Amino acid sequence: MIKLQNLCKSYRGDEIETIALNQIDISMDEGEFVAIMGPSGCGKSTLLNILGMLDQPTSGQYYFKGQDISGYNERQLGQLRKENIGFIFQNFNLIDELSVRENIELALQYHDIPSKQRRARVAEVMDRVGIAHRADHRPGQLSGGQQQRVAVARAVVAKPSLILADEPTGNLDSSHGQEVMKMLQSLNREGTGIIMVTHSSAHADYARRCINLFDGQVLAENLRAVS
Amino acid sequence: MILSYITIALRNLIKHKLFALINIVGLTLGLLIFMFSVLLAAYEENHDHMFDKRERIYTLASKFAPTSGEAIGLYPDSSTAYGPLIRNRLPELEAVARAVHRIKQVTIDNESYYLGTRFVDNDFTRIFNFEYIHGDEQALDRPEGLILTRSLAQQLFGSTEVMGKTVKVEQSIELQVSAVIEDIAADSHLNSDMRPKYALGLIAPYHALTQIDKFTLEGEMGNNSAAIYVLLPEHRDQAWLQREADAMFDAHTPEDGREYTEALRVRPLILSNTMVWDAMGFPVMIAAQVLGLMVLIIAALNYTNLAAAQSFGRVREVGLRKALGASKAQLLQQFLIESLTIASFAMLLALAAIEWLVPLYNTGTGKAVALDYSQVLPYAISITLLVGLGAGAYPAYQISRHQPIESLRGGANKAGGSQWFRNILIAAQFSLSIFMLAMVMVVYFQNAKMQELSASFNKSDTLVLGRMDVEAIVPKQEALKQQLLNKDGIAAASYSNAVPFQSGGYRRIAAARAGDEAGRFDVSFVSVDFNYLSNYRQELIAGRAFDKQRSQDIFDDSRSTINVIVNERMLQKLGIASAEAAIGQNFHKIFEEKYPKEREYHIIGVVADSYFFGVHQPIPPTGFMVRPEDYRFLSLHLMPNKRQQGVLNTEQTWDALIPNYPIQSKFLTYYFRLFYRIAEGINAVISGFAGIALMLSLIGLFGLAAFMAQRRTREIGIRKVLGASLGQVIGLLVWQISKPVLWSVLIAVPLSYLAAGMYIDFYPESIRSILPFVAIAVIIAIVMAWSIVAIHAWRVARQRPVYSLRYE
């Protein structure tokens, strides 16, 4: 499903060029659960942003479902992203002015789905993540765990084939973190591919495969026993 | 510490150049307008400060009756008879003096000039304490005395040592210089009239006027010719004088005089210079100050908005400072010092601009406004403090109130006050923009309309020679005309007692039938020569032109029937259906005490209506007659391509034929402009303020749009991650600003409709409908708002989502 070849990302500062990613070669099959680990500043988030088409590589190839998308413009990327990828962020990135229900529905708003069907899907997914009783609350009125559940609901409501999670448990206590991981796991079992950046080795254990990054390079790739 | 705050403030300015520019330009404009309006008001209110007794000096103004047909309600002068009447009625008054201003021919050693002269009662010098170089306040106690100002003495004699020198007035009487006074500053009512030759130069005894004009010492009723000054005793006040003036008016004013002037108004001298505005019902000084203050408040609000928007970028800095131990008070202090730095910077720029503006204004208006720093500086400093602290308070409070961890985490989306507050700001900005735009357009098109209406007279190719009624010139009138007609560049010439826009001629009361008091109406008569109407291209629509061969066409005082050509308006008044039907009809003069003669007017021709008496009043019923003894003006129609030649030939011919009298020539444009100086003043004030306020509200809108787009950077990022396209994001933001914009349309439309209606009510002939202009203003404002917001949204939304998400 995903194949990165010789992918580099560098930032040009005033005087020095910082290399964030250096010749990355990764591939991932459909429905896989991959964890990306590594110390701060190793390029995890940059990699995830590029995988999610939020950012573009400086050089190298990115094949998504067989197409080389490194030359795609913003509009084409947006289309691809909308149809295939859901996001979960460490800081949830919910819109404060919208209610829980509206935040989730937002992910469907930009798809061509009739509003009746939209509402049904939002209700279904809220039930599933157990946030239905808070449907009309604002994100600011929820706990961190509840907010992340909303974020998960928003990520899955459009039924993407791939979910990108950037330290989804980073702002949560362990029991809430566990909860979110369970959700991701069950999604994965239903066939959704997941790429997750995490610091926690315990949470990385939920993944089938773990990629270790160091200084912008892949240090090791190892398979995990799925618990 | 403070120094470091200022350094940070300056660095921030440099970092956000666009915002800094907007902030400073906006604030500078606001301060400039406010300071300038205060300066002008102070100047006008401190008028006549050179006269020690100015607090006790009052003038008697005339209040016109509604039946007078005058466009203004109040006139600064009143009839000459009221001076002696009030003097005799109230012996306790310290002094009363009339001053009649006339432009007279003054001859010194065979050199003649036309000079503005004030003919005054001898107590004039006891009311106004002049500074005497020679002589004293008894200068005019002798009937042949004369006072000159220093500059006039220099101009006429080349010296101020001119006591006892002889000055001949109107070639008929001789006066001797009995005093020379220092010039009076420009900020005296004696010098503030915008008309030429009104500045104080010559002061002659009232007695002299009785010898050269039809004036008597005891004065006349109904001439409104004199400024009447009254010096009140210490223990009396304006209300008392008003009561006494009312009683005197009732006791002495003849019944038919009251149809024109219905009362006298006692006014303090210090208000005399704003009288013109008051008379038009336009409180210009208050308006200027209120508008100035409004502009300043808008500018300060703009600053507040922009500063609040900008502070989002600094939430992290604040969090860090707090984490490092800064107290809330210290942070408040830092942000207030920043806004003070900007305000001071803006004030410096504003003062520099005023330095540049004041001489420009003085040249334009003939005033002498001065920027006196000893007075302005304390004021400027307190305004700077007020604006800096006032405008900076809200953003400073907003940003410093957060918990440090919140700020560090990025509470950007929580800062910035309520949506409600911002919507009100947007709506207010918008109402103002629409209002100002509509007003500017209405003023502009109304003026264009006036220009168009006045275009029936060729203003720039018509040269008008004045003072043709001087006794020594009258015998040479015909010779002058014939000689000029033979000269190159002059196409036509004709005499009259009035020229377009100069509001000359005279008025009589007439009716369709003799003695019909109920059907009476005012008629304006103009005395012309045979070619006048055709030379001015006023084409006949019926009947015939005046004919030299027919003796009845020339006015003869001994005959009771006069042949006249009338305008269409006259036909309406007479109830005659068509121009053809009017030919051969008569109408009648109604008896007036002053003009007792019976007259019958016989219509021989009809001309189309035109704005002969100016565009400021409805076209009156008008009659033209040939009456050579009235001629005061010679209108010369120059060939457009030989104007220079025509003017030169005119001057040469005049000098050869009438060497004793200087030529008095003006283009018709001059009379038109003279007439419009008041309207032009109002227009300049309205357009000036409107233009600046509009600019400010656009600046404000720009800031608000930036605020909106920036505040929602992260949200835009999220929406894009979820699949929103560029167009969808822009559409969302544009829609959001549309709500307050729609509110503002609801406020601005009726408001501008009302204000524009009031404005065009000043004019009898106005642009037909205001609504299209208001509609266009609404459309322009909305389109501008949308495009500003759309541009900002586009700038933020086209970035890769990762940058927007990172933005806090």
C-alpha cells in the first residue's frame, strides 16, 4: 500500500541545512499496524506528516497504492488524503467552537455524503467509541481521554483504509491510553491500516511491526508478537 | 527593564512590518485628525483675543423671515438705523458703533486704487483697542479723519510717517490720516472674511459715507448693511441686551420690513467668525471636533483589534516569561509600554504632519493657525498616554491573564475575547465604511450636478468688467463697448446690472392682476442691454428679442408699461399654460412703500429657465428689461482660442479710455466660485473626514480579517487535513464575516439615507435619488470585505497543512 524509496526531508535554516529524514526506505501492506519509535528529534513526526501528505519530501519517491505521489499538487494530495487517510493527533486538534457531534461530522462534510447518512454514521461511530452521551458538549468540556476518543471517532468516521496516529496516547494517563490503544487494535482487526508514532514501548507492542528511527534514518525494523 | 521592553517592542515592529505599518499609519491618521481639529477649534474659539474688551462686545445680527426667500437664516449685518436707535434707547451702553464695509476708489497723488474701507461711528476705536503707531482713539472724532494700518500705509505711501496726508475717496471727498495702527492678526473677525478686500486696512468716519453714498447719519431701515457693535457695561449680559433689542425692533421696524428681517439676534463677538456656518445650520466647529474625536476612537479601536490579533503570535513568549517568574503586573506593563511606544511614534509622525499641514491650511484659508508647542505639548503627551494605554489595555489584559501552562501549550484559540464582541466591532466598522462611502458619493455627484446646472453659462470664456456704474465711467460706456468689439479676441459684449451667480438685479412684488394682494409673488428683475440674452446663449422659446428700433423696449421711468422678457418659472406663477400664450400678456407691480410707482409689465418674449441667480436656490420668476441707467457690469465673451489676446486688448483699451480708474475685471468663474465658497467648505470638510474615516475603517477591516484568518489558522489546518479544499475554506471564512456585514447594512442604509437626504436638502436642485449610491456603497463595502477576508484565508489555507497545524 505504501512504499517510500530514498526519501529525504531537509529544512533550510538561515545558515545550516537540517536533515530531518535521510534516505528512508519503508514499505507497508494494506491492513498492517506499524509503530514508529525513536528519540525526540529523530524525524518521527516529519515522517508521519509526509506519509499523511501534510508535508512534502525534499527528494525521493512516495508510492501510495502504487502511484508515485511525490509530484502531486496540494489539490491532488487533498483528494487522496480525504479518501484514504484518517488522522489522530497527540493534542487532539479538535475545533473548540464546534460540538463533539459537529467535530466528528466535519470529517464527512467534505465528502459527497447526504446529510441523513452522515448523521447516521456519526451516531454509529460515537456509540462505538462511547462518547454518544457527550455529543453536544464542546471539546473544552471533556477530559483528555474523552477528547481523544472524539478524535478517534473523527478519524474513522470516513472509513479510511489507513489511520495515522501521532503519539495518540502522549497526553493521556495510562488507563485512558490503554483504552485508545484497544480501540486502534480493534480497528486494525477490522482491516484498517495503522501507522502510529509513539514513545511507549508498551503501546508499540500493539503493532505487528516496529520501525526505529534515529537521526533521520531507519535504525532497525522488527516484527513484534501481537499480544 | 523598560529599555528592554522598548527594544522588544521595536523588534516586534520590525518582525511584523505589515502590522506595524498598519498600526502606525492608522493611529497617526487618527491622532493627526484629532489634533488638527482641536487646533482649529482652539484657533476659532480664541478669535479676537487682541481686543481687551472682547468678552463684553456683542453684535446685532439679522434673522431672516421665512418669507424673505433667503437661503440662510441669519445674517451678520443689520440695518444702519438700529445703531443710533439702540444707542439712544440704552444710554448705559459703554459704546455703540456701526461699521459699513464698502469697496471704494481711493486716490493718493493721482494714483487710484480700489480698497476695502470700513466706514465706522467714532466709538469704533473705543470698542476695539488698537495699537497706535501714531494718533490715538480720538482719530475719528473729526469727520475728515482716517485710520490706516501699518501695512496699508507702507503699501500706499511707503512709510508709516503719514499723519495729516490727504486721501481722496471716490474722487469727491478728502480725508486726512489721523492715526496709523499696527496690523491686526488674521485671527480677528475683522480679517477672517474669506471675500477679497475685506481685511482691515482703511477705517473712515461714517460721516464720509453720507457724502459719497445714499447713507444718512441716523441710518436707514431695510438695508442690512452695517455690522453693529455694542460694548456692554460690566453688570449687563447678553440676555438683557437681547430683550432690549427685541423691544427696540418691535417699536421701530416698519411692518413691511418684517417680511424680510423678522428679528435681531444679539451675538457675542467671539462667535462672529463661525456665523456663516451657524447661519446655514451647519455647526461646523462642533462637527469638526466630534468627527475628529470619532476618527481618533476608530483609530484606537483598530489598533486594539490589530494588537489583539498580533498578540496571538506571542502567547508562547508570555507563557515563557511567566514560567521564568514574570508577574502579571510586569507583563501588563510590558505590553502597555509596547503600545505606548507605538502611540508615541504615531504622535511624532502626526505632529510632523501637522507642521506640514498648518502652513498649507493657512495659505488655503487665509488664516493664521500656529502650532505653539508650549500649549500643544502637554496636550499631545496626555493624548498619547491616553491612546497608548487605552488601546493597549485590552490586548495586554487578554494576553497576560492566561495561566503559564495554558500559554505554553498554546492557548491561542482561547484568547481574543468573545465572538460577540468581535462581530460588533466588525459591524461597527462596516456601518461606518458604508456610511462614509455613501456620503462621499452623494457629495461628489451632487457637486457634479451643480457644475452641470451651472454649465448653461460659459464661465471660463466670459470676462466681466465691474464698477461700470461709477459716475465718471457711465458716459464712456458706449464708447468702451464699441472699441472693445473691434478688438481681436472679443466676440461679443453686453451691459447689465447683474451677471450670472452674482445674485444682483433687484426684487419687486408682482401679481397677475393689478392690486391682487392674495396672488402676489416676488419677481427678480435684471436690467440688460439688447444683446445680453443672446450673448449669454439664453435662447428665446417664444416671442421676440429686445429691438433697438422700438422705443417701448427701452425702460422709461415716465411710462407705466414696461416691455419685459420673462422665464418659464414666471409663466407658472402667472398661471399661463404655454410660452406662446404668454406673449402679449401683462402682469402688475404690487404697491410697496419704498417703490410706490404703478407699473404694468408687458411680456414680449419667454426664455428657458436657467440658474442665473445661482444653483443654491430655486429658480425665481425672473424678468429682463432694457434699462441702461442700471448698468454695472460689462460682460465680454472672449473667443475661446484667443482668451489671452482678448484679456490683453481689454486692459489696453480700458487704460487708454478710462485712465483715472483701475480696471476691475474678473472671469465669470470667479463669481461662481465666490458663490460656492460656503458649499465648497462644507464639501471639503465632509469629504476630508469621510475619506480619512473610510481609509481607517478599511485598515481596521484589514486588521480584523487578518485577526480572523490568523486566529483560525489551526482550524483551517484541521479542516484541510479532513479534506476541505481551498475554495471550501475561503468560502467558510467569507460566510462568517458576512453575518456582521449584513447587520451593518441594516444600520448603515437608513443612516446614510437620512444623512445624505439632509445634505442634499441644502440644494434646491438635487440628484434625483440617493438610493443607488447607498446601494453601490453597500456593494463596494461588501466586495471589499469579502476580498480582504478571502485573500487572508487564501494565504493561510494554501500552505501545507502541517504548517497550519503547528501554528499556535
